[in-house]
Amino acid sequence: MHQEPIDSFADALEPMTEDEVFSLLSRLERDSEKAEGEERDEVMARITLVTEEIERRYPGQVLAPYRAWKSRDPLA
């Protein structure tokens, strides 16, 4: 499902725009619902990295900015 090595994936998060990060998390959430076994573990690891990036950008807000973005874009 995800070909990019996890360390390259983590490095790619910092220069992403807010919309790119939020869209990525939304896609990963959908992927996690379909994935099984090791593939699911990989998706969950990527979700953790994206979540950490969001928390780094918005200290103390947990995922509130993501939830607000998602509520503005119901197709996300």
C-alpha cells in the first residue's frame, strides 16, 4: 500500500502544507480500515508520524485543527 520507506515518509512531512498533512492523515485513516496484519501496522506507524507532525505544528491542540479541517471538508 505504501512504498515509501518510513524514514523518508517522516522527512517528507515537515515541508508539507497544512492541507497536504490533513489530507494524508485522512487517507491513512481510510487505509487503516482496509489493511490487515503487517500492512495495518505500517499504516498505523504512518498515522502516528502524521499525528506527531500535527501536534508539533499545533502544540497543545492535539488533533483539534485536523478535526476542524475535516468538518469543513466532509469528503476528506
